[in-house]
Amino acid sequence: MDFGYSPKVEELRNRVRNFMDAHIVPRVRQYNEEVSAGIYPVSFMEDLKALAKSEGLWNLFLPSLKADEPGNGLSNLEYAPLAEIMGRISWASEVFNCNAPDTGNMELLHMFATPEQSKQWLTPLLNGEIRSAFAMTEPDVGSSDATNVTTSITRDGDDYVINGRKWFITNAAHPNCKIFILMGKTDPNAETHKQQSMILIPRDTPGVKILRNINIMNHYSPEGHCEIMFRDVRVPAANLLGEEGSGFALAQARLGPGRIHHCMRSIGAAELALELMIERSQERKTFGKYLHQQGIVAEWIARSRIEIDQARLLVLKAAWMIDNVGAKEARKEISMIKALVPNVHTTVCDRAMQTFGAMGISPDTPLADHWTWGRALRYADGPDEVHLQSIARQEIKHSQKTLGATAAYLTPPLDA
């Protein structure tokens, strides 16, 4: 495995970093002020998107991009360091049309949409003209197990009728969100992993009602993490994505690369937190010493560097495996980064907040916002506990092939 950045990727890293420094970082204050004033989407977003697109920094994430589709078509390994740079500012990935959940939805549509579905929804998403949402999680069941979903998708002649309630649906409050990809059950009596299907629901379909935009840790996100009611929502049967019963398989296909994206953005946030912590530790004194001269702060800096670099290498390994052997074969590594990286994200942010003191929990630094999202990521795409259980299960299964092989390393007592 070679995780070194190619000349192509190094060039893109420099271009993305320079674009961030020149056009995005200087607008952080304006973004915060406009969102606080209820202006969303912010006034300059479309201009920044047009500029990024004109510079070829667009749709960097999609490996199977066709020659006539806009973007770069990078592999997961190539895209990972670019996502890390974007992760330093929470809204930066939208500028490059690399924002969740649109990236995952575009991947789904790219793999499974009919030509008509692609023309109606994938093309405008690739062009950055609309936004989208992925409606899976529900308030009344443990949605970390996708087989639990209860929203019904019932065939009625040439239509499907959808009934159910979803929540924490990212992007649903965005004014430009035009399409939901919803996961529900078409046949509750089928085999467990064949009951679910995915269907495309235009945002303006009668019966779709956004009940509220749920705050995360009392943090408001203008794009929304919404609770939505689907009541007798009727769409044409042609809106089914893939085949009836394929929903669980589609969800697994969507989640693999998406976790790489989340994790690399998390590493970018942690990297920024470490940089801020190091700067602060050289500016402030307590008890006659700079903070970095205090043993505990020096340890925080060292441990943060070790943890970030470890996490990055594991993410790059997972990305390499997805590219070379597929997401299915990389499922253990995907679970490992999902369990590890959000914890590194929040731990480093927490240390930086502590180093800043009261300022660290104020809006004067990005640390509190980054910590909040890192905490939320311990649920997104499945909670830590599910991934840890999956890792352990795979380790046990692997060991059974050579069970007893380590007995030679034991040294029992002579009279045993």
C-alpha cells in the first residue's frame, strides 16, 4: 500500500488550500453574521461555487465520473487529503460541490439511477444547481440497524404511496433542497434484508411536511437536521431507485465512501484545532510559564499529533482498500475509522478548547462548533458501538480459521 500523494494530488492540494485561503477563510465572519441574521443561503455562496467550478475544483469525489460530466473523478485515496483541507471550515465543501449528503446521493444516483432519473436529478446535482437529502433515520426505532425502518412504501397501481416519519435528515431545510432519497419498506414479509427499498421524492410533493429543524447539542444548523412527516405521499412507480428489495444493499454501497469523506473532514477539523492549540500555547502564560511549557499542555500537543497522524493513516488505508478491493472487503477498516476518527476529532478539539479557556467555548473560535459536529458524528452512519461490535465479530470470524494456532505460545506449568 502506497499512501504517498501523487504529483496530481499535490497540485490539487495546493490549489484547494490556496482557494480556501484566498476566498473562503476571509468570508468566515461574513458567513456567521449572515446566518445569524437569518440570511441563508449566504449571499456569496453561488459566486464562490462558480469560481471553484471555473478553476476546475469541482466534484472532486466521484471515481466513476463520466467524461461528459463535470468534475475530476478522483479515487477515494486521491480525494481524501482534499476533503481534509475542506474540513477545516464546516461549510467549505459546498463551495466545491463536495458536501454531504449530496456526495453520497450523487454516488447512489450515479450507480443506480435510470437515464430519466439521472437527467432529472443527478445532472442538476452534479452542476450544483440543487441540493438533496437522504431520509433513512426514524425516531421510533434504532436506525443504526437499517432493517428496522418502518416507513412504508406501498404500490398502488402506477404509483407508490409513502407513509412514515423521519428525523435528523440533513439538508432538508436548505431552500435549494429539491429531492429526498427515502428508505422504507416495500415488503415487510420478505427476507430481512430484502424488505427495504429506496425511492425518489421531490421536495414539493403533497404530503411532505417538515415538522422542525432539530438543534444538535443546542447548535442550530441552517441547512437543517429535520424531522419530516410523509403522509400519503404519492409518487410515480418510476421513482423507485434500483429494484424493490434492494434498499439495504444500496444503503451499504452509499455508506462506504461517505465515511471516508466524513472522516477526512474530521481530521481536517482536528488538525486546525491542534494548530490553534499550539498557537495559543505560545501566546499565553500561567504561573510564569507559557502554556506549552506546562507539562499537561505539552502532553496534549504531543498526543494530539500522534492521534491525528494515526487516524489519517488508517483512513488512507480504508480509502486504498475501497479503491482496490471494494467497500465490501474494506468493511472492517471502514468500521474502524468510523469508531476512531470522531473520537480523535472531539478529543483534540476538547484539548484546544481547554487551552483557550473561556474563549474556547465562545463563537470567537471555531472550536466549539467543530467539537459539536464531531460529537454528532459518533452517531452519523451508525453509532460507535455498532462499529465496534462489527469489528469484533469480524476478528472472531477470522480467528476461527486458525483456532488453536496460538497454543504453542503458551507456557503452561510443568504439572499441568
